[in-house]
Amino acid sequence: MIAFCAVTQAELDNDTNDINEWFSDCQYYVEQAARHYSKSSIAFHQIYDRSFRVRRNSVEITFHEKQRDGYYFAAPGKEPRVFYGIMPPVDLYPTARAYFKTKGK
């Protein structure tokens, strides 16, 4: 699972549309998820960009997203899914559990 939150330094410096508050919330939720998934069998990565590369089987795919935040889920034998918006843990955990078909929190 990859959590992505993208913001430029210029946006943070200008603080247009309360971008600093949004980014702080994004970091907070992503850090909570990172701690949670560090104890699970689901690999969790944090990306602070709208573009990243993933390897699927033997093919490397570059993911470019217009949305500024979300989660990229990928599991062996399943089609990847993207969920937009950074979710608080109460929403992320059941969404991830349903995709990855894991039990518990």
C-alpha cells in the first residue's frame, strides 16, 4: 500500500487554501497508518509526490496522479486500486482490510 500526499514548497510558503493545515493532517494520518501497518503483513510506503513507480510482476509502471492525496493498493493476483483522499485510520483500516482480505484491525 502506498499513501501519497503531494504539495510543493511554494504552496506551503503561500499557504493558499489552508494548505499547511491539510498537509499537517495528511502527515498525521499517514504516520498513524505507517505505525499500524509496520506490525502487519501489508507493506506500507509513504510518498510525498504525485508521481511514483511501482513494479508489477516484471513491469515497472510510473503512476502520475492529478489528485493531491490518496492510497494506492496493490496485492499479488489483484488489480491495483486507488482510493482518493487521505482517510483517518477509522476509515482506512476497513477499506484496506476489504481489499487485502485480512482479518482484525
